[in-house]
Amino acid sequence: MNIRDCYGLSIAELLDKAGKNSPDKEAVVDGKRRLTYRELEQEASELACGLKQLGIEPGDRVAVCLPTWYEFIAAVFAIAKAGAVLVPLNTRYRQDEAEHILRDSGTKAVFMTDTFDKVNHVQQFQALTERLPSLQHVITVRFQAKEWVSYDDVKRQHNGERVETKIDIKEDVFAIIYTSGTTGKAKGVMLTHENLVHSMVASCEAIKCQEDDVFLHASPYFHIMGIAGILRLIGSETKAVLMEAYKAEKTLRLIEQERITIHSGVPSIFVLELNHPSFHSYDLSSLRVSIMAGAPCPVETIRKVKQEMGCDVLISYGMTETSPILTMTRFDDDDITLSETVGKAIQGVRLKIVNDTREEMPPGEVGELACQSVGLMKGYYGLPEKTQESIDADRWFYTGDLATMDADGYVRIVGRKKDMIIRGGYNIYPSEIEDVFYSHSDVLEAAVVGVRDTVLGEVSCAAVKVKQHAVITAEDLKAYMKEQVADYKVPDHVVLMEEELPKTPSGKVKKFALRDFILDEKLVSLR
């Protein structure tokens, strides 16, 4: 297998290649089925033919609102074969959130399940079909509904015809993926076939994919990291084990049973696994590498993963707009580098740090991270002004992340440009303070936000969730911080949270929601 053979292919051609090269190799394992590449390619082909019979044409938008099931993968490649555009839909969305995306994208058909994650999708889509004239077809998965067509019915509509659509990989959009919206309303990110395939190849090279690798897919497929995971699987012709909902002990059991080699996710899931009472009863010797992204990882956690899980650790960074990966650490990086940086640019990516006037800054200076990449989106769907704000004439994309880059190209993420707190004229970067909280042995989660103050303009507020059975107060944590950082960086308020912090599907803290919660519940007194 030479992963670079994927360059120049469309998304549909990735599965065609895998079906020809590795027909009898097991591709996907979920709780319902085990499929070889031949079976997966046949399933996607039949589904593509059925979509065509329904009237789905090239360029039509087709949403997928499913958990991490094999049917999601089949739908992705059926949509690709039909020349349509994938619109992944979060299974946890309430009606208004789903309606915004379906209306904005002009979605024509949707794959959905009945009830998942405490959301009744049947009621939701009954209402949405009445409100959205463009939504013509609802395809039910793993259940039947008399008013809609089922997944199996769509497959049965195939007539033996092989659906093949001419694709311009550079121009044709394959997916419109709506951003998590940590700072407001979600925008549709248009990613072309070339964007996604190029990023997939570069990430496979960065993690040194091997033909006998077995991926654990525990992240939601409706997120960019989930889509990237599907493409990495098919492009590398490896195997994936799917989890419809993450559970720490089930993860440990699957690693042992299925001989998982690559485990990826946000750092917090590794903490849950390491702290599980049954951790040491499972054989994790198959693990080759753990890949972490989405949040900073304390050095103590990195060391424990290496020592107790017995595998290498890689840290990656990216975003929906860049398909997604921009940087990754190297296998020989030390633990401090893994903890404090997100690595260097992967193949095909250029980076720079710029000031407020977008002039490049010298190594070590804090500024906004900008990138050029073949994986860079075509633009925001229906929002040309927003696209022009973030991408300049030379196709440099301004990420909104504050960072530093050293002389060797290693990037340290300081925080979101919009998250920076200006306290009495001093700049406070929340991620720096959060990292210090994570160095405390009793802290499970921490996030720092700014709240208004009539004297200083803004002050900082830390929301902290401590580990189970920890006996510690907000004042104890404040005293700890006073020993670690300059006085103006010590949070003015520390709030101990009973529930976990609000997060996006990718595990990032929703800071606007957290700030609203703190203010609405009057957890701090304002001046």
C-alpha cells in the first residue's frame, strides 16, 4: 500500500480502490455487522443507485444524522458516488439547530434514526418536513416509518446500474460541514474532494499508517474528525472498530478483543480510561499510538498513557476549515513538547504568525496563526463576506487562534483571539491558565472566561470540575495559582462545577455557553 496513490482520486474512487485492492479484508466492525471492503463497496454502490432512483442528482445536498454506525460510512460513499454533497448532522441537535443547517444548506434528503442521545428524531423530522419544502426524502435507518422510505428500501431500488459521476476534485464540493459554533451560529464549511483527500494522505503519513493497523472510531462521525477518520480508514485500507457511544470500560475491552492499534480522541477520554477501576485487568499491548486533539493535555497524562498504555503519543491540531489537520507532533518528540505544543506543519501546509495588521512576526512572539494548505476550504457556504474576512488574496487563512511558533516550527496554541481577556490593560490567554490548572492533581476539567468589570474592564473567571472524591475548595485552587503565575493572571473568580463543562461534539468547551451559565446562575458577583 502506497498512501500517495490516493492523490488525484475523488472520495468515491477511494472506496473503489480499496474494494479492488483488498476485497476480502475486514474493513468495518460495529455492534451489528462486520463488513469486508467488497461488502462495503457493494453496499455503497446499491445505496448510490437507490439515491439516484429517488431523484438525487449531482450537487444535491444529502444530510446524515446517524450515530457512529457502518451505515454512516456506506452513506458517505453512496453520496460521493452519486456526486451529491454530504451534510453531516449532529444527532444531539434540537429542532431549531437542525432546521438552521437543513434550511441553510438546502438539503434534499436525510438519513436518520428514530431516537438517539435522548433526542426523538421522528418527531423532529416530522416537524421539519412540514417546515422545509426542500427536504423531500427522509430515509430511516434501523427502523421503519410508514410515511418515509427505509435504508433497506433505498438499497433494494438499485437496478444493477453502477452509478458513476464525473468529479472535478479541485472544484466540486463533497461536504458542507457546519462548524461547532463555540462563538456563535454555525457556518457551513465547503470542502472539496481534493481538500479532504490531500489532508487524509498527509495525516496517514504523519501517523505512519501500516496495513495491519486497527483504528478505534469512538468520535462522532458527524464531526470533521469523524469524517477524516472514515477517509483515513478507507484510504489506508485498514480496519476500524466502531463505538456508537463512548464508554471507558467498553473502550478498554474493545482494544483487547479487536487488537486496536490506533486510539484517538480528546485528552479527557484517556484520563477516564486510566482512572477506570478495571484498567489493569485489560490487555492493551496491541496499542501502537494514541492521538490526542481538541484540548491541551497535561504532561502527567501523556506520561501515564505512555507508561501504562504502552504506546506512543501524538498531538494534532486543526479545524473544520482545513480538512482538518494542520500540525502534528513527531514520534520522537519529548513529553514536554507533546504537552506544550501541537507539533509542526504536516506535509503540504505552510504556517506563519501575524500581528493585527497581518504582518508576519518573528519566532516566539504571540500573534494569530495563519496557514496555507491544499486542505483549505473552498469557503463558507452562502457567506462570501465571511470567506473574504478569513482568507486573503494569496489563500492565507487566518485561523482566529493566538499562537507562537519557535525557530524549529513548533506551534504553541495560546488561545482563541476572541477569548483573550484584557484585564486592566494586561493580556491574559485562557489556555495558559487552564494548563496550570491541569497540572493540579485534583483537577479534571478547567476553562477560563472573561466577565465584564466596571473597574478593570474585564476580569477572569475559572470554571473547574475536580476529580471524584477530591477534597479541595475554590480558595485552595486560587492559592495554588498564586504560586504558579503572575498576580494579574490569577483568576479573579474560581467556580467549582458540579456537572461537566458544556462542550461541542469535538470535546471543545463552549465558552460562550459557560459564560452565560456562570452569569445566569449568578455564580460570581460583578462590579
